[in-house]
Amino acid sequence: MIDSAENSNERIALGLDVSKLTIDDCLLMADGKKQKMKFSNTKAGFFELLSFLHGLRIDSIHVCMEPTGRYHRALLNYLLGLGFKVSLVNTFTVQNHAKSKKIRNKSDGIDGFVLADYCLMHNPPYWVAPENNYLVLRDIQNRIVNIDEMIRQEENRLEGGLESELVRKDIEENLGRLLVSKKNFLQAAKDLIGSDPRMNQCFNILKSIIGIGESSAIMMLAMIRFDQFRNSRDVAAFAGLTPKFFESGTSVRSRPCISRFGNPNLRKALYFPAMSAMQHNPEIREFADRLRAKNKPAKVIICAVMRKLLVIAAALLRKQEYYDLSYSG
């Protein structure tokens, strides 16, 4: 994804297992020596961690942690502000690393060691903090998703049938408030994008792809940092839309499927753009027809179209070009 660590022979790694209240750290040397500590996930705890590291008089430390919702963000920003080299690593990858080391138990202290050991062995790329506009857009998009879910819940309650007119009226009024709130947040997202020339250019490029409307373009900008991927396949892998095969010898051959290792919310959000593109985009419709001619199942076709849309979007944004029907992703 992003630039690899400059020194492939990093000798010291700091694994940080972050929870809501505490931070378990493991400082691991290349020779296997380790030192563990525990701090509170507060500013006072951050300062205590910094004092601990300064006391060791170590010049270069590669910090490694997992993304944990919002709990890790304050610590991440604190360390980045002090100039530390920090990597955010995929939880699934770290879990597999623990299995490869035959670590059967799980605790915060063990997780810190696993993170440090993974860091030393694989030298993951450094995290590059996104611009503030991206973070604000992501919060707005997350709120839109939450409102959509509340709208679906209220609509389901109405469809389920109600005997109380009072309850029905309250639900209908709440639905009206939610729809207005969603409209306001969508407008706020468009205003934010319009105020940022680079983001606005990317927004217009995404909208130029037949099948991707304003809401989908906002979602993609908020959920994907396209500039952090080397190629289109990496973006598809981030969404969990790359093929997964399981074969062994001549007798074990499972049906291929998507990996699902990526962002499930992104896959969910790409479903309707894919359906729209199959109907209105001649290139995508032809692509889907070729898959149908090969007797591919409907779910396989939809996933393939989702991946193709994402690959096309990534390629166009990388080149800063608008979509046209002669383009093939």
C-alpha cells in the first residue's frame, strides 16, 4: 500500500495492544529479548509510555498496532506527532502470524508480543496520516450509514403492522426527521468535497463512471484512500473482492469465492452501484453478459462487477482521467 519501512533491518519493535482503557506494550529486540509494560489509554498513560521509552535510550523504534475503532486514534496521533514510525496492521494477518508461531493462548500481553514479533519479521509499511478533510468526510459517511440503518428499522416497523395510531404517527414523524437529517449530511459531504480541489476532482472522476452516482462517489471517497494503493488489484483486495481458491492434489477442489478479508461495509456499499452499472453501463453490461454466457452464478457476476467498478475507479483516479466507454479496466 504505502511506502515500505526505510530500514529493512529494524532491530527493535514495539507492539501496542490498545483497548478502551489500557495499552499493553511489548518491546522486542531482534535477539528475542523483550520487555512488557501496561499503561492507561489516556494522555497521562501516553506520557508514561514516552518516559519509559526515553529511559531506554533507544534511537529507532518501529511501533506496530492494530486499528481498534476509535480507541487507538489518540495514541496513534500522539506517536506520529512525536515522529515515531508507526504501522497499522490487519488484525486477520496478525492472528495468522500468531498461529504460525503456535501461540494458542490469547491475552493483551500476548497480543502485544505478537504485534512486535510480526513487526520484526515482516517490517510492515509505515502509516501515513490522512488529511483532516478525509477524516471529516469519513465521519459524515459513517453517520449517513447509521441513519440509513435507522430508516430501514423504522420502515420495517411500519410494514410489520401497528394497532396504535399514536405509535404509527411517532414512527412516521421520526422517519421524516431521519430523511431530513440524511439530506443535510449528504449536502454537508458535497460542500466539504467542493471546498477541497483535489477531493472534488476525484469526486467528479468517480461520478463520470456510469453506475456510480453522487452518494456512491461520496461513499468511495470516504471509505477508500485510493492514493495509498500501488495498483488496482490492491484496492480490490482491500475490499475483499479478490478471488480465493482452495485446491490440493487432484481430489480437493472447492468452488472459488471472494476472499472476504477486506472491508465488508465497502462490499455492501458497492452492491447497488454494480446493479446500476449492469443496467446502464454498456461496458459493464457486456462484461456481465459474458459471465452469464459462461453459466456463472448471479452472485459471482455481481461480485465480479463490483470488483471491476472498483478497479476502473482506482485506475482512473491514479491517472486523474475521466471515464469513457472505450476504457477497459
